[in-house]
Amino acid sequence: GLQYAPPVGTKLPNSWGLYDMHGNVYEWIQDWYANHYPNTEQINPKGPEKGAYRVLRGGHFYFNAWSTRSAHRYAGAPEGRGAHFGARLLRVG
């Protein structure tokens, strides 16, 4: 049957102090999608300057645990829509 998530903030935070960030929906990322990152160690790697697809990161509740990792990437058309796509807003400054 359908499983429901517990109330927000009742689980422990992740390594960055954020709650409830994995396994809910794919997260749209501003970066353009590339098949591979460079083989060198990267901190916050950026995608190419332009492209046809944006990055969707993570995964959602319908897929296996491996695909809900924040390192999991998926290519999505910028005009794409879906019940399993989401976004996180960021305020700078």
C-alpha cells in the first residue's frame, strides 16, 4: 500500500544540518547536465556552460534507496514537469 512520510523535522538532520532532504522528490538544479564530471576530486562541480538538459538531483520515494542519494543525477528537459520534481529555494545575503 501507499506509505506516508512522518511529520516534517522528526528525523535527525543530515551532515549539513538539513532535515527531510532525501527521497522526497527530484530536486531541480541550475547546472546544465553532462554525462560525466572530471575524474579529479571536485567540490561543488559545475556542469557545462550550456546544454539541452538541466540536472535533477537525488531521487524520489518511488525508486530504490541508491537513487535517492544527493550524488545521484538525472537529466531533465527545462520545460519538463512531473509530480516527482521539486525545487529548493535559496536566499543569499
